[in-house]
Amino acid sequence: MVQRILERGEIESLDHNAIPRLRLPAADSVFKARAARLRRLAANEIKGTPVSPEFSGYLSLMAALVDAQQAIFVTLTSDDAPLPDQAAIALAREHAMPPLLISAERPAIWRNILTRLLTQLQTTHPSPYITAISTELLGLEPAVLESLADAVLTQRTEFLTPSQAPFIAAALQVLWTWQASKLNLPDVPTLEIGTLCPVCGSHPVASVIRIGGQSQGYRYLQCSLCASEWHMVRVKCSHCEQNGKIAYQSLAPDDDATSTTIITEKPENKANDPQKVARAETCDDCYTYRKIFNQEHDYDVEPLADDLASLMLDVLVTEAGYARASGHPLLWFGESI
Ligand SMILES: [Zn+2]
Ligand SMILES: [Zn+2]
């Protein structure tokens, strides 16, 4: 029998009591599940996440955009999007740095992905809006597009046009999600900071309590860029990592899309009311929030899609004095909002 030293991730996988610290994106389902969920949310089928008729149209457009992401994702190869070599992986691990760091040089293929996304949308979801965005973005010089990509990756909204940014973000998501899906778990170190993606260093979009297997009942933060999910204990701020002043805000029950009421729950309640699919986890140490979804209550919950659709909760929690800890890749606001 050949003996060898087990990598950390392999040791974890041998310990059936260990919490899986990281869930890399599943290549066959991440965009498919997201598009399907966006469609159901757009159709107002998800109880607890009411969607207004005006916002429903935007969610349908985003569902078509995610379909286009999926169509391109399956065509990518390692020639398009080379993975870091073993030396780079080892260096990143030694320094506890994300192996697909957002600030590293990125393959130019993402601009080709952007072109293909917009071209597909003009066929599958044609509108004067899409034609206008396509004309604007596809007319830009590569250097300008690269600077817009930098602004999206670092969430510097002052350099971005809100109508353009979701499409740039979507192209970058395809590239990073593809690369992340090809990594091996032991290649990804645990970062000192728990609030950034260990795969790429981006902020999470939202968090989700997962069910099934070893992840049962544990809370994961989903990366806004590469869709990796990393473990963070429950009842802890995903922005400042304090745990003393956490509460949960949700829409009052049976409200429609014009709801103006939120309900506050303390952590003792475990945020466990099955009627509540969407909650904001607020922190009175840093006065920010991120949303948390519970797969125990809705199996098909998808953090990025559900976070986008529950915009009403953002409005009310923001009015209550909390700032969103980080933006949403498919919905950007200008400086004035
Ligand atoms: Zn990531
Ligand atoms: Zn906090």
C-alpha cells in the first residue's frame, strides 16, 4: 500500500463530523439553477418574496442573461481560461491568498464572453434596452472595458454606469465561476478574514443555510463573483465578524409587494420561522446587513437570485438605518441612490 501525506482538504473529507469549509461551484448546475429560480421569482411564485410587476420584468431579463451565461460556460476550455499552475497554487496556499485573486491579471476571454452574452440576449430577449446597452458596450475600446471590469470587481460604483455594470459583472462571473469549478478543494487555503471569498477574494452576495450531507444546517456565504460558498458560523456578522448585536429582519407576513413593514427577530429565535424565506441579518456593531436564506424552508433557494428579488427587504432595512454590506452584481445603483 502506497502511503502519502494527506492534504488538509482530504483529511477533512475523512472526518465525517467535519463541517465542509468550502463548496466549489457545481459546473453542471450553478447557472441553470439560478436561471430557473429567477424565473419563478419573476413570476411571483415564491411566497415570502413578493415581486412587483415593474421589477418582474428586470428579473426576467436577468434570467435570460443567466441562461446566456450557462450557454457560454459549457463551451469554455482551459485554453480560454487557464488555471493557475502548481507553483502559483502552492504560493497562494503558502501565503493564505485566494488562488484566483480578483486583482491578478485576467484572461482577455472575458471580453469575448461579454460580446457573446449580449449577442445571445439580442436573440433570446430582444428589446430596445438591450440593443442600446449592446451598442454602448461593444463600441468601447478594450482598455476602457478593462477599466470597467476593474471597477466592477472592486465595486467602485463611481466609475460605472448602473445599466452597463450587470453585463460586465455577468461576463466576469462566467470566467471566474468556470475556473473555480475546476479547482481542487485542497488548493484553496483558509483566509485569515472570514468575510471574503477564499477562492477569489470578492465579497459575498448573501448567505444560505444549506441542507443535505455534511453541510446540513450550516451557514455558507456565497461569492458574488465565482459562486463558491464558504462556511461561517450562524449568528455572526458577515461584515465585521462580531456576534453580539445580531438581529433578523423580515417582511411582515402576508404582505404584498407594497409592504412597508419589517419584523425584527432576536437570534434566540434562531431565525427559524419556515414562513420566512428571506431575512436580513443586521448588526448593531457596524450597522450593515446581508441577507440570509434557509434551504430548510425552501429547497430551491439560490442566494444570488433570492437576494436580487427581495429588493423590498433592502428598501425597508435601509430605511431602518442599516447599509448593505456590499452590492449585488446584477443590480447597481448610481451615486445618487
Ligand atoms: Zn469567489
Ligand atoms: Zn457587523
